[in-house]
Amino acid sequence: MLARIGVALVSTLALSVVLVSAQDAEKDLKKIEGTWRMVSGSDKGKPIPAEALEKVEMLAKFKGNTYELHIFGKKVESGTIKVDTKKKPMYFDSTVVEGKDDEKGKTQLGIFEMKGDKLRILLGLAGAKERPKSFEDAKEESFSLIEMKKVSK
């Protein structure tokens, strides 16, 4: 009988941890929800020229655990995201659902930071197993940096 009570207690505690974790994840995702405009960045270690960013209107839209990328108002990619704000640096993982055929279904492991209306995300290549350790890794060819400013909720 004590064994059954112990199992019930452990099961109840495990369920509580899962529910709290799900609530924390939802709260974390709410922080980045909205529309963000790319203002600077680098691709595979090479800075993206400011003139190119001025000409290309690139927006990222986050809602819940989903994202969409738009260029000149046209959706070019969408997928799901997962964040973990308890990690240092904070984790940001995206999985492509729609977009380039060679990236569909693949996950990009990354990190992020948010300060006010600014969001920085450093992502590895789709399907790569290596996560950046810090924003200094943006100089390497295996990562891409996206720096954004919030334009609406």
C-alpha cells in the first residue's frame, strides 16, 4: 500500500512539473510575440550590408509557438519555435514547416536575447547539431545572426 501511495505521489509531482514547465514556456513565448523588422545581422560570418537591409523589408512574425518570415510582404517561410529562458544564454530553436525544400522539417539550434524592443537571435544551419555558445560565435561560418526591432504586438 505504501508503494502505491509513493507511486501516486511521484506521478502527481511529475505532472505538476510538466504543467509548470508548459506554463513557463507559454509565458516565455509571449515575450517575443509580435512583428519584428530585421535591422542588422550576418550570414555565415559575413555582415549583411545596411543598404541591402534598407531595400529588403524583412519581417518576422511570432505568435505562440509559431513564426513566419515575410520579405516584401510575401511569406517565404514558416515553422515552429521553442524557447528556454532558463538557459544562459537563452535557447531559441526553430523548425521549418514551409520554406526551402532542403530545410523543411529541420531544426535550427540557436540562442537569443531580448532588451526592450530589440531581439537578437543567433542560429545554426538547418539540421546542424551544434548550438552557438555565445553571440561571439556570429563570426563563424556555421551561424547566422538576426537583429530585429519590434514594430507591433
